[in-house]
Amino acid sequence: MQSTSDEVLIGRIANGDRLAMQVLYARHHVRVFRFVVRLVRDEATAEDLISEVFLDVWRQAGRFEGRSAVSTWMLAIARFKALSALRRRPDQELDEETAGAIEDPSDDPAAALEKKDKSTMLRKCLTGLSAEHREIIDLVYYHEKSVEEVAEIVGIPENTVKTRMFYARKRLAELVKAAGIDRGWP
């Protein structure tokens, strides 16, 4: 069952096969969770949303038309759930401009060491992108989705994906340079 394609698993799930659901969940839950947690920025909320995503997969497997990869379909469901959750709690997060204006007075040795860690700095730079740009970067580089798949997941034209990716990379380069990270790091 481990070597069975996702499409075959969806067909079995549509017929009520619980083992197929377990295999699909084991295969994809980590990637879907990472995608959701990057959007909602809260692990507990992401865990709840993952349960909802796979419950929807179970319920809607019979409606899967195969016009995209199963992983693309699941990420689209996950994105919708994450955005809905964010709409329900807009007052709980600071906007990026306000958060960026808050000064960090604690520059002890541990903080100084953390600032030198390039991967940490890169992650911090990624949070400086707008939600739309961060989402595109996440799907393309972390989930290895094509422009066509990203367009389908996000529900925007392919040219808009390309434009957002261009501006996201441009802004990320500015943030990385401002953070003092050179481009030739190992």
C-alpha cells in the first residue's frame, strides 16, 4: 500500500478504505502541517486545521476530479482553512509594520549568537514579506510546487504568481542584504 499512488488512494478513500486514508495521512500530514503553520503562525491552530483538512479529504474524496495532483488539492483545502481561521482572529496579530517598529532591547550573548545564525536570519527575513509573497515563496521553494500548481492552490492567474514571485524575491534580497547576510553562504 506504501507504493500506491495518491490518486489510487483517493479512489479507495472514496470507497471508505480507512487504511488508504492512513497511508495518505502518513505520506502528507507533515508537509500540509508545515504549510499551514507558516500561514497561521500557531502550532495549536495548525494542528486543528490539519484535522479539518484530512476530514475534508475523507468526506470529499469521491469528488476529487484528478485535474491536479492530490497534494495540490490538499494544499488548496489547507490554504482555504488557514485563511478562514485567520479571518476569524484578525485582532490577535500585530500588523507587520507595527511589529517591525517594536524595539528589541535584549541583546545578550545568546541573542547575539542567534543573530549570527544565517538560517535563523533568513527565516526572520521571510517574515518581513507580505502574506501574499510569503505564501508564494513557501509553495514554490518549500513545497516545490510549479507556477501552475501555485496558481491553482491560491486561486490566482499564473502571471500573478510570477509577478508575486518576482517581487517576493526582490524584497527578500533587500531584507537579506539589510540583515548583513552575503549571498555566497554555504
